[in-house]
Amino acid sequence: MSGPAPPATEPDEEPANSWFGPFAIFGYIAAIAGGWAIYEMLAYADLPTFTVATLPTVGGIAIALAIFFWIGARAPSND
Amino acid sequence: MTDPTNAPPSVDRGDLPEPVFQKPPILTRVLDEAEAKIREPLARWKFFQRLFLLDRDWMTRITMLMLIGAMVWGVIGGLDATGFQSQAYAYSTTGTITLTNQEIYSSVTLHGLRMLFGFAQQLEMALFGLLAINAMGVKPRHKWALYTSVGLINASIMLLEGPFYLWPTFNDNYFPSLGWTFTSPLGIQGQSAYVIGPLWFIGWYALAAAVLIWAGWMLVHFRDWFRTRPAGAAGRLPVSLLFILATVILIPLTYAPILVSTTWDVGTYYLGWALNPLVNQVIFWMFGHGIVYILFLIPVAALYLLIPILSKRPIYSYRFALVAAILFIVLTPLLGIHHLFLTALPTWSTYATMVISFLIIIPSAITFFSLWMTVKGVRRSQWEWNIVALFALLAFAGSIAGGLSGPDVATIGSDVDLHNSLFVLSHFHTITILGIVAGGYAVLYAVFPLLCGRAWISAWLARVHFVATAIGGIIIVLCFEELGALGILRRQVLFPNVPAVDMYNVILMAGIVIILVGQLFFVLNGFLTAYRGRPLATTGLSFDEAIRTAARSTYPRPTVPIHDVPVERKTSRARRERVEKIWVGSVMVLVIIVLAAATPQAFSVTQGITSAANAPAGSEFVTLTGQPYYWTVNETGPIHGTFDNAIVAYAGQWISINASATGATQSLYIPFRSLPVVNVQVVPGSTSYSLFQAPSTPGVYGAPDGEFDGPWFGQDAAALIVLPTGAVSDLSAFQSAGGLGDIYNPPVMTAASASLVGDGEGLFNHSIPGPTLYSAAGVVSFSWEVPLSSIGINNYLVNVTSNDKNAQQQYVVDHNYILPYAVGIYQINATRGLVPMLVQPSLTINHVVNESASLASGVYLYGLISPVSYSYDPDGQSNGSTGSQLGEVMGLWGVLWVGP
């Protein structure tokens, strides 16, 4: 049989998004950074105005982060 | 096809002599020749040739010059931070300060100026210019415009330092002690007690000119690209260049306001123009906030450049990146007022700015989601954690952490708790160190080898640099955050000496040292790479491949191939954009909900500052007049009287404040933790109001000026003295309640055992006001002393300006240890104000005074209860070219609480 040999193929055993891949690492780091931002404001939770002045913003940030990771985890890969 | 034989004569083919008008202008020719005469001899020295790339094209040479300039200013700016923090460290550990107030606060000013403009702005110009020219593939033009820009930006940083004298005595204390910039009217002749020298204003003009010239230079090249770009998708700007173009567009929008603000100040200073400080500050902050976003686009552009290159995939959504760039351009110039939330600006303006500040979350949300999604699907084996990738990761994290703390200060209600506290510095330094600096280094590690044609010489040095930058930066922002949560103000070196504050100041110093030492590893690596690095082969490589080649030279065992791989999208654009739309839609809904929830408190705060509220019957009406460095307090209501730096009210009484200021913006700041924080800014020319209820627990609450107003800012602290409604009790309830968490409360001491000692800052026992002394009624005794050793340059009690400590002490000796200040004990009387009880007409230095008086139960002031005039005038050098510093300073006073 003549002609070029078919390209060698290797079984692709490595998952596209492993727990230690760049997507996961960037995600962990984003979680730490977001967690830090929330912690920063929770340090002011003992102030009597915290509930009306700060909690809406901090709550919004926390929910946004949750949505960020939820959508990110389910989004199609950049393939 | 054109027949060449019939083509018209051409200069390019040498058919015609070059027309005179096509030759470079004579000035350019002269400059070129002069540059060649300087460069060619220097290029024979290997050191200069390698370091400054003197054998390379002019664009490369100038870029290298800018990078070296940026690093020089970065190192000096880091040392400035050390200058300030070393004093905070010393004050924490030994209670002493060795630098002058002028040196301490100028180090903060110069730290900000050198870091923001000498380092970050110049670094941005160097990197963005290099990236844009290379990525667009255009030929660089207008060499001398770029040279002029570089010369001006470096000259501006030197001009902003202000004058220094070599003769008759060396004096460098006319460095600016204003802030990283100035908040009108501080610094203006005729408007402020602190007058800056004219070099300051010239420096700002030079800085604005430098950056505007560079922006014009960049626009020329963008235009060149636009005219020659290919059609279709290939002709669109690379995604990172969208943000570089956004930066170029934002520069005139940002630097024009500083030109207006500076010109207004100069006109007021020299021509007597009328000044409206509040309007001037609004104009200024269009620059002040814009510059932060201009610099924030360093990590944004860096990540948009590097993450696709390192992951070998295009950005997740180009169109959303374009939307983000446009939103950054549109929204950035409108954010400045969120630095003035606590001033008497109209409610509509502050509220609108709060809304816009929330809207700018959207381009940031797009950016960091798109960047994260770009690496989705990249296998671990396809990714290399070289230094470029690590700094990109740090910039990603720092931008998110710093960015997410932005909405907190942008919420008017919570800004009351945070404004001017060290929380703001935590937010700012998270963005600057962990975002901007990290992003800058990510690009620098990627392009420096391309610039000098050599691979990084040491991956080890690069790793140490990364680790030190990350750890040092994290320590710094963590300490700022913890100090801010305690209520500690920024720029304050005379902070309360309590264990937690002292501890975080010590750790903060360690963080600064770590990050500074880390930068030396980068400088060493950069120098050795330029001087001895092995040549980097990039011939035949694409731009992306060249970047990967440079990046892998920072990785000990590279395994990921550098070659581009063709990308065939499996996921459709519509599907990817649908995800982006869901994300952005979610953020928009959240923004609306949060804004709706935060609105009532925002209106409550703003309206409380801008208009006098209906005070309940029985309120104390307090008129505050602020000036550097104290409040004059006039009270009517149940308590009548005039006081300096003391607000007096009964427990639980409502206090209605009507505040104005001259000379500098002032701020009444009472950082309660068990009650709402009192925080209101007073800009000269406007009136600010506040209505709050005094604590129900009698005691002495610290109320420092929250706004920096000059070199004696540390001493500028007042007290809210809360009297009992009935008979005076002891202070046990106050102490058991922890003073309601106000960290600035002076400590309580038993009078009989108290030993008050004046320190080098003119305070008793490092406390301002001095310790609150408690005694039972009857014969009250306590002792105090101002030792001769405490007299020096920072002790305002002796108005002799000299860095020679002996000069002030000699003055005391020459005056028989007598200073003309009345000191004593004064009763706070509800109807007559202050009533002298035991007063000596003069202050005797180096003499232990044993006060003893028979006092009835009540509240008294002790010490020097009026400010002392001070004029900083070393060797008569204060004049129109150097500036001058006057002020009224008080600190050697406190409250004597006589119980039953």
C-alpha cells in the first residue's frame, strides 16, 4: 500500500480541565482573591451601620462570585 | 501592469535629487547629529552598549531608556515608602521618630509621585509603545517627540521634588508634603498655611505634557496602522491593543483636568484668581481617579495579551472585549467624585457617581470572565508556569481582589466607615502592587528578552523576584486592611500605640523590606541579562512564538513547544457569547439590586452632610472652624463655650455640627465601633453638616482630623468630651465599654500615679490628646515634665527650624528653660466655657511639675490648651521659590476627670 502514512495518534488521557490545569488554578486564585475581598469587609461587620451601609454591596459581591464560578464551570471550553 | 520605463521620475529610484522639503527639519538633523555624537563614543563601552542598547534602532533605545528610568524611580519610590514606614516602625517599637515631619510626609508624597508616574506611567508608556508598534507592524516615526516625552516625564518627577539648598546649609526639607498630589487649597499662596514652591506646578505641567505628547505619538502610529490595515477580520486590532488604544484615548481625558486644576491653582497663587476649592477638587479628581484606571489598563492589556499567547488560543470573546474597552473609556472620566462623597457636593452628583462607579464593574466583569474562560480547555501539559504566567496569575488575582474592594468604597454608606482609613490603602495597593505591578512585570518578562535580544540569564533570580513581590505585596495589603479595620487613618505616623497597631506596623515594615529586596533580584537579573545573557534566537518566529520563547527562558525545564498551533473553533461564537451575555446580564441585575438596597443610606449620608438636619430639642449646636492644625469649637445649647480641639456634649445628647475650614480640607473623624462612625469632610469655601448622637457612656473619645493638611497632621487631633448628665461618675463604664471601640481614645490613667512626660512630637506619653487622668474629688495631684531631651525639630514648642537638635535645645537654655505658654488646669463649665483653676503663665522645660489642687467633681482640661504658632523657616530660606509652612499646633494637653 502506498501513500503517506496516517498521522500517529495518541490516546488523549489528560482531561481538558483537570483539577490542576490552568483553568482550575486561575479559578482557585480567583476564589481566594474574591474571598479576600469579602473578608475585608466582614471585618467591619461589628459596625452598627454595616447592615444598611455595607451588607448590600458585600452580599452582591458574594453572589456575583458564586455566579462567576457557576457559569464558568458550565461554560463551553475555549476550543 | 505599469511599464517601469514609462514611470515618472522618482526620488526613491534616485532619478531626482531629494527635495529640500523632504529632508528632516534642521532641528531634527541637529538633534540627530548631537545624539550620534553622544551615543557613538558611549557605544564603544560594552557596559553602555549592552545596557542602553546603543547599537540598536532608536525605538529600541528609547524603550530601554524608559524601562531603566521606570526601574530607577521604582526603586527610589520603594525607598520613599521605607522612609515613612521606618518611622512608623520606630514609633511602634520605641516611641521615637528620627526624621522630620517634613521628611516623613514628603516621603509619602514622593513615594506616590515616583511610583505612579516615574515608575508605572513610564513603564506603561514603554511597554505599550513597544507592543503597539510591534503588534501593528508599523514603522515608528517621530523619534524626537518620543525623546521629548521621555525627557519631560523624568524631568517632571525631579521638579515635583521641589527645591533643596546646598548652601548656606544643606536643606532638602522643601520636598512637598502635600499628598501624592494636592487637594486645593493646600499649597496655594494666600489660601493655605502650607505653601508649595513653584517647581511643583511646573512639574505637573511637565508631567502632563510628557504623557500627552506620548499619547499623540501613539495616535499617529494607530493612524498609520488604520490606513494600511488589511481588510476583514485580519484588519482588526489585536485584543490587547484595544486596551492600549483605550489608554491612549483616556490620557487626554484624564490629563486635561489636571492642566485645568493646576492652572487654576497657579492663577490663584500668582494672579489672585478667585478659587472654589470644592469645584477645583472635582476637576482634580477627574484626573486623580482617571490615572488609576489608565494604569489599571496595564494588567488588563497584559492579561489580554499574554493569556491567549500562553494558552495558544484566541480570547474567548473578542466582541465582549471590545465592549469592555469602550465602557472603560466612557465611564472612567466620570468617577472622580467618589473621592468626595463626604464633602458638601450636591446629592445628585454623589449619587450619580455612585451609580457610575457600580457600572464600571461591568467592563471589569467582562474582562476577568473572558480571561478565565480563555484558558478553559487548555491541558495541564500544554501550559507552563514560567514567570510570565506566574505574574499573569498574580495580576489576575490582584486585579480581582483589589477590584472587588472598590465597590465598598464606592458605596456612599460604607464610605463613611472607610474613607481616608488605611482600608483605602489596602484597596489601592492591592490594585497597584498585585495588579498593576504584577501585570507590568508579566509583560516585562515577556518582552525584555525581545528588546535586548537576549534570553533571561537566571530563572532562579526571576523566581525569587516573583515570590518576594507576591509575599511582600500580600503582607502590605493585609496589614493595611487590618489597620484600616481598626480605624487607623492613612498618612498618620503618630498613631495610637496599642499592641495591635504596633504589631501590624512592624509586620508592614517587614513586607516593605521583602518586596524591596525582591526588586533588587529583578534589577540584577535584568542587568545581567542585558549584559551577559545568551542571544535569543527569534528569527522566523511569529510575535506570539517570540513571546513564548522569551517566557520559557524563565522556566528551568521547559517542555511546552513554543510554536503556534492552528486553532479551529469547536464552540461557536454564538455559544461563547451566550455565556458572556448570561454572565454580564447577571452582573447587571445584581448591580441594580445592590444600588436599590444601598440608595436609602446613600441619600441619608449625603443629605446629612449637605444640609442642616432638624436637630431634636436639647441638641448641642457646634460650630467648627478648621484650620491647620486644629478646630476652633464654638458651642451653644445646654453647654456654652469656646474650645480649641475639644467638642463637649452630654451623654446621649444630639450634636449638630456646622463646619467650615480655611487653609486645607479638614475632616471630623470619630471611628466608633459600637456606634455609627462620624466622618465628614470640610472643604474650604463650603459648609458641611453632621447630626449625631453623643455616646451614652461619658468619657473622652478621640476625634482626629481625617484629612491630611500638612506636616503637623499627626498632632491634628481633637476630642469629643462626653459629660455625664448627672453627677460626674468615674470612668469605669467607659473603660469596660472599651471606649466604644474608638481606637483614638486617649488612655485612661489614675492621676496620682500618672507620670506625664512630653515627647519629641510635643505630646504627653505619645498620646494625642494626652492621657485622660482620673481622680476622686478633693486634692488632686499629678506630675508632668517636658524634658529638654524632647526638644527638637519636630517639637513645635520651640520655633527654631534646624536639623541640628542642639539648636532648639540651645534656644531653651538661652531662655532659662522658660517658654511663654500658659499651662494649667481649666474647668469645663456648662455656661462659661473654660474656667482657669490653676494656671502658670509659662512652661518650664526640664522641670518636673507637681500639680496639686483641690478640685470638685467635674471635668477639666490640663496642659497647654491653645495652639502654638509655628513657622518652618530653616535659615530664612522660606520664600517664594521654596514655599513656606505655617501652622497652629497643639498636642500637650488632655482631660482631667474628677469623679465623686
